[in-house]
Amino acid sequence: MIDHFISSQKNMQHIYLTFLIILSFFIAKAQEGFIQAYDLGYKGMGFMDMIILEDKATLILFGTAKSPEIEQWGVLWVKMDTLGNVLAHQLHHDAGGDHYVLNQGGEIIATTDGGYAMVGQLFYRNSGFIMKLDAYGALEFVQEYPDEDARNHVHTNIVELEQGYLCVGGKQQEDYLRDGYVLYVNKQGDKIWDFHYGTEGVNDHLRSIIPLSNNEILITGSSGNSSLFETNLLNLSGRAVALTIDTMGNILSEYIGDLYFTKDSINSFGNIRRTSDGNWVNTSVDAAVITSQYIYKRGEIVKRDTAFNVIWRSRFGEATSIFNTLIDVTETPDKGFVTCGLYAVSDFYGDPSYYMASWLTKLGKKGQVLWSRNDTLSYDPIFFHTDPYLSGVVALPSGSIIAAGNYIDTDPSFRSQGWVIKVDKDGCIIPGCNPTTSSTNIAALVEDFSIYPNPTTSQITIEGQGDFEVQVYDAKGQLIFAPKMIHQGGQIALDHYPAGMYFVKIHQDHKILTKKVIKND
């Protein structure tokens, strides 16, 4: 009896261990990431920010795109799942023929009615705007806020309050210096009040907004002198600024940080987030190497207490370029942080060592760098370059990280493309990697793979280089054509499917290209 019991226990242990091995295999497979480019039928496009919805399975991205029919840049809204499948997209143009411009660090917000809102500016008219979309990305309203007395008007961020929306940014005045700007509108976008913030003769900009209560809002930004009037960059200075205001526009409190000169550092609030322990974390920049003409920067993430005193300051990366910048930061499930932006090696296009790369870095609870990866995507170090920004980042409950951005090839066609990268908690596309600088040529996928005819009434032909896998999804993100391996080229029949929009996904070595196909009757 005892022997039988021991034998049964050993069998159960064997089954349990086998189950764990199988489970770990599937978990590892599920954690594999990707680098995915998107060709949604536009002349050019790019992602500026992303948010993850409460279901933790749906992403909303926004950016800009230029349609083939209209020579205007519009606001692009994209809905996708966390596997990178596009579920819907919409593009909105200015009715007056102008270009919509969005700012690095600007964010899209989910509104309480299930829709979305974002802000930006108009290129020629130099006025800020607020755009409100419904749950499906359709336009509800867009309101413009012109100011004939300002040279330039930048709206950076927006939040929803009980009675309306509050947005912040800056206005460049006749003296070419910028004032901070706060605007409060009702739920229809009609202005209720606004005010300027700053000191005469100083460059001020307000960047982030976080509601603290029903009647108290935190606004952060920076204040300093301008390189327009300083011939020696060693004399540049700046300080972090934080205001709390009420819904009537009254300033309740004001935090003015210490003044730093660039020879010491650059002390400012970039994007700021509330942490799970009630403190703050923000992006910044460290001016590590300064000359009279150039500021070579490193990345900097700062954690602060509720009074904005520094708890820790983490500086990382080499001071290689004037372009190095961090744009977004978010907390991860293990209470660490992940940040993204742009990293460059050398500032000189003719330098053989020159390249620009996306920047994705994971920090621990105390600011220690756990891993960092740079993806160069595609570049020509002699003649042209690529700016592969990552502008928005989210962390999934599993610890995996998704970041979105855009890259611009500065060849004569100035192509731009939206792209998304997904990595596991260790920064790996393939589990077990050691994240380092890598060259991932997404541009080759975009250029070398063609699908025709598009639109189609029956089948499509796919042509490309080497071996690749093809999947087809409908407009709801449902897989309708099982994965098929193709060498060089092949046909996919769509005869039996209804007219509408489909997405063809081409997989090649963890790189993915998504192309939109229209089927007509």
C-alpha cells in the first residue's frame, strides 16, 4: 500500500514537472516580441503616443499621417491589440487646408464618455487646437484657438475635468520668448478662461497636467533663458516649475526649482507620472558635456517626493549627441520604470560611426539601469539618416513592454513610417537575449514587399525577398487566413470574403509589416 502511494506520488510529481515544462514553453513563446512597421495606405505616417485601455488588451495610438488624396498632414487615430493587430484607424484633416502638428511628449487621453481627446497646433495658422473623437475614432469636434498677438502657439497636453478640458503649452511672443499657457474649455470645446504664465525676458513652457482632486490640478514645466539670445551655451540656465491651480484658474501653490546652468545640468520637468507609492517620476536630460556651441546630452530620470524633492536621479547613456532625448516614462508591474526616446552616436552625418537609434531603457526601483536597447532600424551613415523615435510606452501586467514611434528616412523622398516594438520584461524580442544596439531594417520590409492589386475583387499577389509568413486579418482583428509560408511570392484568395478592409501581416525574423488591403465587390 505504501509502495503504491509512493509510486503514485512520483507519478504525480512527474506529471506536474512535465506540465511546468510545457507551460514554461508556452509562456516563453507568448513573451516573444516583435518590431512591426505599418503601411496603412498613407503617403507617410508616424505614432506620437499610445495608451492602454482598462481591459489591458487594447491600445490606442495617435499621430500624424498624409493621405494619398490630400497633400495635408492630418491627425491619425489607431486602435490595435497588444499583439500589434490593427483593429481600426481614422485620419482627420483640417477643413481649411492646413497641416495638423503634434508635439513630442504630447498625449492622447481616454475620456469618460468612451471617446478620446488630444491637442496640437496648425502649421500655417500658428494656432492651437483641441480635437475630440468618439469611441470609434470618428470626429466629434475640433476647436481652434487663434491668437494674433503670438508668433507661435503650442498646445502640448490635455486632461479631462468634471466640467470640461484643461490643456497647457506655450505661446511665443513678439520678443521670440515663450510664455506658459493654460486653457480651460467646456465639454464642447468653448473657451471658459485662459491665462499666461511666466516671467518677462524668460522662456517658459508648461508640459504636463495631472488632476490631484476635483478642484486641484498639477501643471509642470520649465523656465529658463533662450539659446536665441545666448551666444555662449555655457550661460544657458533653467529650472523646474510646478503649479497647482483650481478649476477657476487660481494658482494655489507654486514650486520653483533651483536654477541650474548647463555646465552643471539641465534641471527641468519633462513628462511626469504619479508613482504607485504616491511620489513622482519625470523625464529630464543631463547636459554632460558642454561647449560654447554644443550641448551633448545623456538621459535622466528623476524620482521626487510629494514636495518635489529629489529621491534619486538616474543618469545613463553616453553624452554623444545634441539629439539625445527621453520622451516618455511609465511604471512597470515590478515597481520599476521604463523610458523611451531617441539616442544618437555622433552629431555629424559624414562620420562613419554616426547613427540615430530608438532608446528603450528599464530602471529598477532605485533608479538602477537594468537593461537598455537601441534599435537603429535603417540608416545610411554617409549620406542620409533615420530618426527612429519612440514617443510612447506602456507596460503590460505580464511585464512585457510596448513602445510606439516613427522613423523618417532623410533621403530625397523623406519617407516616414509608424512602428511598434514589443519586448519582454528583460528587454528581449527573443527571450534570453542580451539587449544591445542592433540594426533592424524595417525600411527594407516596407520597400521590398508589394501587394497587388489593391483594391482587389478576388485574390492578391504578395511579392517579397526570401522566406516569409503571411496572415490575413479582417477589420475586427480576427484571423481569417491561417499562417502560410511563402518563398519570394504567392497568391492569397479573398473571393469568399465580403467587401471591406483587411490587414495582411508579413512576418520575417521577428520583424512584421502590416499592410492594408481593400476588397471590393
